[in-house]
Amino acid sequence: MSRRAWPMPAVALALVAAVLGVQVANGGGTFEPLRPADPCAPRVVTSQADGIDGLTERLVLLGIDGAACELGTSREALTLELAQPGERTDAQVEALRTGLLSAVRRMADDDTLPPASDLVDEALDNADLNGFLEAAIRALPDSVVDAALATDDVLTRAIEDLDLRAVLADLDDQQALERQMEAAITRAVRDSLEARLRDLV
């Protein structure tokens, strides 16, 4: 090594030592693991998706928070527990249903539920209706749809009719839990909307 090359490692070591010194002086010498967030504390949940998919994604995240709060555990612990193979307890299933219903009420209270008319086209795109009935429903003014259908009522009926025990069966990871719940609730919401829309024409 030449005499000109040796100062570079020494300079680097001095800089690292200086940074570490500043960190330690400002309390960086102690380490405390992050505490899980309190599932009972309200939080803002957003979604990258639109329409029914985005709505059910937020509903599931808030519902898991509510279930964890009901069971006195963290949402991370509950999600890990539900993602394990095996039978779900009655307490888990009921806590999840209660959490989902509480999430609907919370979104209704803070005005983050879309009007039913915003969801109609998507529900009809996935419905198996004859052309005449579909056209008649699409022709309904938004005001008529919104007066006859409240989004929170549609969601509540969908959750109450959902077989959560079946939804929670055969999970093998945390992502599968959210995916399966979102898919099941999305189907239930579409079915509920379709059934209620048929009654309007």
C-alpha cells in the first residue's frame, strides 16, 4: 500500500466514530423494541384500490383492529394467530364479526362510506342478470338508489350473512387472511347490492 492510500481508511473510521458518537450522545445507545400499536385506538386506513375492492380492504383492516381490541390482543398477534392452520374458536369468529360491524359503524360515522350509487355499476358488471333487468337498474337515478339503499346497511347485511368460519379455514399466512376476507366480503357486498337492486325495479 502506498503512503498516499493509507489515510482514506483512517478518514472513514474517523467519520464512522463521529457519527456513532453523535448517536450515543442523543440516546442512540439504548434500544427498545417498538410496541405494537393499540388496536383500540382509532387509526386512518386508506386503500390504493377504488370501488368495492377499496371499501372492503379498509373494512377488513379496521375489522381486524376491532377484533383484536375485543380479544385484548394486538392486531399483529391476532393476524398471526388466525393465519395458523387449525379450527377457529367461537370467540375469534364472533370478535371478527363484531370488529367488522364496528368498522362499518365507524366509517358511517366519519363519513368515509361511499354512497350506494357509486358501487352499483361495479356490482352489476359482476352480476348475472338478464339484459332488461340490468338496463332498468342502470337507468335508475343515483338519488333513487341512494334513497333506497344505504351503504352501511348493505355492508351490515353482507357481514351478518357471511360464513366467517369458512373464510378463515385453510389459511397459511397473513396475506392469505386479508386476501380471503377481502374476496369473501367483496362477493357478499356485490350479492347484497344485487339482491337489493332487484327489489327497486
